[in-house]
Amino acid sequence: MSRRTPLPSGLSCGLDFLIDTNWSPEQALAVYELLNDLRTRIWLRYGEDVIELIRRERWPAPNLSDINDLSEPF
């Protein structure tokens, strides 16, 4: 695979996270369930804080300083 799959974090560089290609389906499911449980626990504890942080980082407040300087109406 020459192209990286886009990540939800938006990161496009860094260390690759390698996954063993020899896992059995049972091993893959066990890891998936572990990560899903971890995600759930983190969300239960930090969900509101994570939402606020994502909001601040990914949707910054708009710059309204020049809103009255519009020369033409809509």
C-alpha cells in the first residue's frame, strides 16, 4: 500500500503503526474489542472535554471584525 489512509486526527506524517499480517481473525477481533472498550472508557470519562477541544481546534471562532466593512449588501 503506497498511500496512507487518512486518519480522523488529520495527521499526515509520523511513524507508521504496523499491524501484524499473520493475526488470526480471533486475534484481530480481540484487539478490536480492546480498542473499542478503551475508546468507550475514554469517552465516558473525557467525552465533554474532548468535544470542547475538538470544537476549539477544528472550528475556530470566525473573525467578525470586518463584518461592518462590507461595501455591498447581500
